[in-house]
Amino acid sequence: MHTPADRILFQLKTRGPAETLALAQALGISRQAALQHLERLVADGLICHSEVRRGVGRPRRVWALTDKAQA
């Protein structure tokens, strides 16, 4: 069985960069659970994020694979 982290990596590899909520919904987990997995993947150097502004409010994080994860 694949872990949520493996499934996140697969989503980012096959569908490209994504926001936290979209990843959580694709995996059927809460936003907070997705964030925990995402932060672990950042610590492992497998993903990174950029901030994207969409209108008013906080910028949203968009997650993407690093070169290390692409290899």
C-alpha cells in the first residue's frame, strides 16, 4: 500500500504543481494532514513551494517536485 507521501509525489509528478487543498482532496485526507506530509517531503528535499496571490487574502502555496524527486 502506498503512503500518503508517495501518493502526493505521484500526484505532483503526473498532474504538475498543486495547491494544498487540491492535494488533500485528491488523497481524501484533511488539509492539515496533507500539510504534515508536505512539510516532511520538504524536509526530505523532494518538494518545494511557491507563493501565488489570487486576489485578496493570503497567498496560496503551490507545491512542486524538486530536481531530486524528478530523478
